[in-house]
Amino acid sequence: IMAGQANAETKVLLSRARLLLVGLLATFFAIGLYFALAGLVYRALHRQRERASADLVALNQELLKHAHVVRETDNMVVITDAAGLIEWVNGAFERTTGWRLDEVVGRSPGALLQGPDTDPETVRRMARSLGQGLGFSEEVLNYTRDGRAYWNNVETAPIRTDSGTLTGFVSVQSDITERRRGEELLRAAKEAAE
């Protein structure tokens, strides 16, 4: 009887040992699977982070190149906020107008550059476009800091976020005084010939 009882207890112990062994193997398998999946996720995130970093480096290089072009162009560049107040001007603006960046930030370009012979209707058209958040293209008589008049071709475009919110304006301007003088001379010559 005791041998039979010992045999039965041994079978129960072996059955429990098998269950324990299966549970232990399943636990090791689950832990291994967890670490394998965690490794895959980590590698995917690492690759994604590397791509994002490379994209940022490329974007930064492109921005630096564009910034260099804007700074060094002979065209005047003015960036304003949504209210039309200057945030930044390039070197060509400073050379042409005599106004330095630190002197113009927070001021209206019109208040600095328009003078006694600036056409009021042109000024109204520009102000109306800005007020509506629209770009414009105008030729306007402006004045340098020391009062010298010059003709300016102004190409202004709104700056908007991806959602369409107006954040400011960028204006590319060029001194067209010589072209206007040439046109006036041709007009005068034509009138004299007639």
C-alpha cells in the first residue's frame, strides 16, 4: 500500500514538475519575445531618430544658404510682423536707405521711407493690401535717411502658417531710380520730337 501511495505521490510530483517546467519555459519564451520586440522597436526608433537628425541637418544647411543669399543680395529685403512693423532688414536695405537694423525694428517701413513727394494713392493701395493680408507690387518714391529721393519697386507677399494664419510680410525691393530717369528722358525726348 505504501509503495502504491508513494507511486501516486511521485506521479503527482512529476506532473507538477512538468507543469512548473512548462510554465518556466513559457516565462523564458515570453521574456525573450519581449526583449526581441523591445530591440526591434528600439532599432526602429533609433533609425527614425537618425533620419530626423539627418533631415534637420540638411534643413539647417538649406536655411543657412538661403539666409546667406537674402543677406548678400543687392535687393532690399524687409520682413515685418502681421501688423506691418519691421522685424528684420538685410544689408542692402541698410546700404540703400541709410537706416540700420537696430534703428528700424518695430517701426513701419512707410514711416521711415515715405516723404513729401510720395504718392498718397500708392501709399493707400499698399496699406489697403496689407490690411487685407494680401501681397502687392508697387513702384513708390521713397527717401533715404538723409533725404535723398529714390524710386523703389516693392514686391510684398504675406507670410502664413500651414493653417493659413498671417504671421507677417516679406518685401523684396529694388532701387529703380535709373530706370525711371531713363523713362522720363525718353518721354521728354518724345514730347520734344512731337
